[in-house]
Amino acid sequence: MKTVSSTTLGLAAALALAFALLWPSGEARAQTPSTAVKLAPINPIAHRTRPHLDHSAYFKEDIKEPQAVTAKCLTCHKDAAKEVMKTPHWTWLSGDVERGGKTVRTGKSNLMNNFCISVSGNWASCTKCHAGYGWTDANFDFKKEQNVDCLVCHDGSGSYTKDKGGLPGKKVNLAAVARSVRAPYRENCGICHFNGGGGMGVKHGDLDDSLLNASEEVDVHMGKLNFQCIDCHQTHNHVVPGKVNATYTNKTPAKRFDCVDCHKTTPHADGQLNQHVARVACQTCHIPAFARKYPTKMDWDWSKAGDATRKDNAHEYLKIKGEFKYDEDVRPEYAWYNGRMDRYIMGDKLTSTDQAMNQPLGNRKDLTAKIWPFKVHRAKQIFDPINKILIPPITSGEGGFWTKFDWAFAAKKGAEVAGLPYSGQYDFTQTHMFWPITHMTAPKKEALTCLNCHGKEGRLDWKALGYDHDPVGGKNSHAK
């Protein structure tokens, strides 16, 4: 007969206590055995082929204007443009916030971040990643169906590029690209999502070119199982679900999915681990690090921009953008998250000397919240110290900082375009921004174990998560 050591029993008891303490005090939770029936995950691409129609017969003639491609597409796919025009890929509005008793729609088109700061006044450069043609100023016609860009998501040639205003690059052979169309692959999504914030790996710590031909070590789903983005982000009527960093009130339904859609709620053979699923996001244990192959930008200091004496280096300093810090194989930061975020919107008063551009909502007492991993990007960006608001400066736009290197002008013009007050004075303030980590799932052998979170060397900041101490070790245990 096998015997169980006191150490093993002690650890099991401690973990049971730890999980109990994940729940608000005073709530009774059902106990589960230390072993459980493990449900095999559903592979969404098993035994499946994607139907494909060779479109070469439909685009035999040379095509001069991109709108002509869209017009041709719409002769068969009659509702496609109407569907796209209802989505955030077209409107750049993906959530909402409450301000002054009113619901304000929010998204890339009217929010601020701490990367390139704002689309406002910088439309032509930012809209290289818009799923449309010709958005160069505030007067873009969002109702014109022929301005929808079908090729950016459906190019199968690998030769399609986007330029200012979302227009195709000058060397693009539109007819050749149109003949190649297919279902979206990783490279279609990646052309924008891997390069958000002004370059590869700048914005997202878990989305970069390493996923194009990913190894199993970089991402199990893409490397081992050959998932395409749309195998998880299953799209219907051109609505792509899965956005997790938008701000929502109950008035905007979120189109999302979860790991348990495939892995179910009891994915482990160990019942103690299955208990954690209720309060700990799968990503917390299964994505122990992001930027696993290529570095990601972690810090951006705009106040250092404009120094002609410094040599440009894409990962350290650029005259037009300032000073950067990159890192790779980065350990995430952790916070409670219920799927909603608070958000700084244009005109909000600053509430801190280190302003949160967004803030995950949820806490230990919120039973809808889980402990999630995040990339937290920190920056120093321009603000009005008298009005105490952040300023969306003109950077790439006409007369912007990238050409004049004049912060006073960039701030004044940016405030004017955005309809914000400006005192005539500017300075720079610290900000930080949370980006949920959901890609770069590591192989099973690299998933976090008990001691990676609990114990003296544990990675979790228990005090920040609402605890007095590590719940495994007791009141005298280590707590950061």
C-alpha cells in the first residue's frame, strides 16, 4: 500500500485553504475531491476543411482603384459591406462609458492611449489599419459601402500593404490580390494587430510576428495545433468576437468567448486545480510569460523626443517619439478582472500623478472577477497642468511634432482639433495602461505550479490583490 507523506498532505490542505480564501469571507463553497474526471478539450479545427472558391476568374482585368474591387465583391456578397460597417473594425467604436449621466460610445476613434496617444488630428497615419479606404480627416464618409476594404482581411497573396488613409500601397497589384482572396489567416490579422502602437510588438505583449510561424514553445494552439486566429475568434456576419480590453457598461453587449468553450470547466485531473478555474483565469497559469521570442515595448517617454543630438535606435530612442524600454520573456502583472474596464476619455480630469489610462474592474469580493495576467505599459506623455487634462497632440498630422518638433504648437493644435480647452502651458506626466494577456499559451510542462504563486518566491502580489498575506502560508507568510 502506498503511503502519503505529511508534506504532501500539508500542501494539499494549504491549497484547499488557499482556494477557500480566494472567495469572499462568509461564503460556503462546495468541496471537491482532490481528483476529478478530466474532460478532453474540443478541437475546433479537427476534421474540418474550409470551403474555398478560386476567385481568379472574377478578376481578369487590371484594376486601378480599390473601390472597384469592393464594388465587384458586392455583386455576389451583397450584404458584406453593410455587415462590416456595423463592426468596430469599421467604426472604431467598441465600447462605452458613463459620463455625466450619459452613455458615450468609445473606441480607437475617440479614446487616448499612452502609445501614439490619439487618432485625433493624426488620422492619415493611424488609419493605415482601418478596414476602409480614405479616412484622412474628421469628414470621412462612414456610410459609403465602396470604401470598405475587403482585401486587408482576405488577401491570400501576401503582397497587400496599406498606406496613409488606409489606401493600398502604391505597388499593390489590386487584381492579383483580388484573385487570391481566401478566409483570413494569421498574417491578415497580424498586419494590424501585430503592429499596433507604431511597430511590431509595441502595443501588445502577446501579439507579434513570432505567431506567423509559431513553434509549440511560443504558442501551443498556433504552433502545435496550427490554429488560425478565426478558429478561436469565430466570426459571424463579419463580427469578430474576443476583444477583452474594451470598456463596457451593461448597455453594450460584448461579443466574447472563453477557454472553457473548448476546455470545459473541469479541464484538469486534479480537483484542486479545477477549483481555481472559478477565480483564476486560465491565462494566469498557462501564459507564464509574454514577448516570448521578440521584445515588446514596456516604457515610452515622450518628453525626451526632439533631441537631434541623439542617434536613432528603434528599440531605444527615436527623435520623433522619444525614449523607449523594451523587454522580452516578460513576467505579467496580475489583477482582478471581471471583463470590464474603467477608461480615461478625452477631457477627463487627471486623478493621479501616475494616471491610469484604463483600469481593470473587479476585486476579491466580485464573484464575476478572476485573477488575470496583464502587460502594463508605462509612459510619460504631454498634459495641460492648468486644466489638468491629457492633451492629444498633433504628431504625424499636418504641422505636427514629427515635422516641427514644437510641443507648444502640437499641444495647442491638438487640443483645438479635439475640442478641448488649452491653457497655453504643457508638461509631461506619468501614465500606465493595462493590456490583458491571452495569447502565447505555453506548453503544459511550462504552466505555473503551486509554488510559482504561493510561498516565499511566489510571483503574486497578494496585498495588491486584497489579501493581508499569502493564503497558503498563513498570517506570518511572505507577502509582497
